[in-house]
Amino acid sequence: MPGHNTTLHTGHRTRLILVQTLSVMLASVICVRCTGVIDIPLPAITTLSLIVLAACVERRATISIPLASLVIYYGLTLIMHPEPELRLRVSRFAAFTIGLLTFSPLLTTPWLRLARVWTGKMMFWILVIMVAASFTIWIYCMATGRQMSDTTFFYYGFKGVFEKGMTLSPIAGFVSVIVFHNALVSDKSTHAAYWTIATVISIITCVAAGSRIATVAMIAAITIETLLMMDCLKKHLAGIRSRILATAAILSLAALSPLALQVIVHKNAIGDSHDSLIYSRQEIWATRIKEISSSPFIGIGYANEYPRPSWKNEPGKLTYLEPGSSWMSLLSYGGIIGGALFCWFISATAKNLCRTRHSQLTPLTISLLIFFLVDGIAEGWLLFAGALMFPLFWLTCSIPFNKYMQ
């Protein structure tokens, strides 16, 4: 008969394998869903997230009071504003809550920390491969002279292996911030070279996919990361090989940028023809501002956007405007109270970042949060669990709450 310690060790190892397997499955399903190749409904993601949570629950748990307050308040907005489509909005709120429990520091246990690490790592590597594959397709399209009217392009940009260009662009920007960080912290010159090549690929792909806000967010994040890690950059540039590599990277960006900028130039031209640089967001933002003005203090209720005629021009059918901005939606759904609760959570995150300021992950975390802050101005993923950026943002927010950083 095995001893008590042996039994505990075996049980721990079995649970470890279970949590890692479930985390890898969750990351894979989330990434595959954004390709559109397989129709994976949001309830399937929510169910798998619940299974991960069940595998990670234990007595040693901590709760983020700011996030718990935010979830409770947005739940109350469904009671304060039950109409219309209450059942649909409740299902979306349930997915949002389960998503926060899985990816954010709303609930934290040692096993959940491990699950988040594995989910984040797996999502990163899958997204790196997807961005690289998209870049390869883009190079092929440029070499063969394909135009924007071809199926590989959409009005809003090149889509690669993703379902939409509006998904590829911010994902490529997100990846670029991480691979650039890896290039700066790499001890071996060969590893630094690989990560530098990955940085060039992801930057070009972000621009080619055509999202202007994602491109601005990427530039802002990489700039902040460069400033925070200037010592690492100077150390790398001390060697002749690193200087040659950096020069080659800059020349590659300069050579490919005119081709990559085609979609953004096209968008700007459309905006100029309508006398508005934000033409693609003008109607959505005007609607969000109207919603905020109608109930500035408590908001209009979670996922309670105004309907409009269907974009497919189907008689008698209505559709709902996409959020169009994470921060406007935050205020639209929950008003000043909801915005204040989110700021409370961000301040707690900032305090934890200060406590872990000597960690190697802190500059990366700050840079990624800057990226999300800027990208969220024109993209509404913050409160929608079905968006690919949703788990990436909340996983990033969970990093400063990880004791392993300290």
C-alpha cells in the first residue's frame, strides 16, 4: 500500500495534468473560434471555462473586491433595466461573469494561477503561428498582385487566417509587443534574432490588416516598452551582430511599410470623402454618447444597445450596434458608477505593479496594458466574452496579482 504522502503526490500530479490539459484545450478552442473555420458557439467556450474553474476550485481562494463590485453592479443593471431582450442579455452577462472568473483576478487560487499561465502561454504560441501564417499569405498576395476585391481582403483590411481583418490587426499588435520584449530579454544572440524577425513580421501584419487604432496602440506600447527597457536595448546594441540585425529589421519595416499601409490609406481616403477621419466609428460613437447622456449616473443596463435596421436590409428585422469602444460601453452600460468601479480595479492593478516593479514581466505588463488602453478606444471587447481580446486583456490584468512575480 502506498503511503499517505505518495497518495497526495499522485493526486497532485493527476490534478496538474488535468488542469494543464483543460487549459490547453480552452486556449485552442478560443483561438480556433476566431478563424471561422469551425463554428464554435460562445456557450461552448463558457462551458469549457466552467470545467476549468471546477478543476481549479479550492479553499485557498482570494477575491478581488473591486472586480466583484463591478460584476455585482452590472448584474444589478439588468434588474434596473430589464427591457429589452432580457434572456439574451442575461446569457451574455453569464458568459461575461464566467469569463472573468476564469481569466481575471476576480477569483484566484493557486490552481487558477497555473491554469491562467498555461492558457496564456498556449494562446500566445497559437496566435504567433496564426500571425506568421497570415503574414505568409499577405506576402503571397502582394507577390501575385491580388487586389482588395479578392476574397483574401475585406473592406476593413487583410484577414489572413482569421475570420476578419479587424481581428487579425489587434492580435498581431498584441503579439508584436510580446515578441519585442522577448527579443530584448534574450541572452542568446540567435534567440534575439528569431524574436526580432517575429517582431518585424507581427508589426507588418498588424499594419496590413488595416486597423488604425490597433496600429496606433502597437506603436504606443512598443514605444513605452523601449523606454522601460532602454538598458536592455543598449546592452544588445553594444554588439556588432545586434546592430546589423537591428539595421536589417528597420530596413525591412521601411521596405514593406508602403505595401502594408495600403488598407489604412484606403480607409483614410474613405474618411476624407465623408469629411471625417472617424467615419467608420462616427455613427456608433454618436449612439454610445446618446446612451451615456440618457442615463449618465447608472447607465442604460448591461448589453442594452439601441437597435437599428438590419445591415442586410431585411424588412422588419433589427440588429444591434457593435459596442465600438470598450470605454464608451463601460460608461454606457454602467454609467459613472460602472466607470468608477473599473477605475478602482485599475488602481489596484497599478498598486500591484508597483509592488512587483523589479519583476522582468512588469515592463511587458505595462506595455500590454497601454496597448489595450489605446485599442479599447475604438474596439468593444472589454465586456463581451465572445471577443478574442477579452481573455487576453483579463489574463494580462491577472499578471500583477500573481505571487510568482513577487
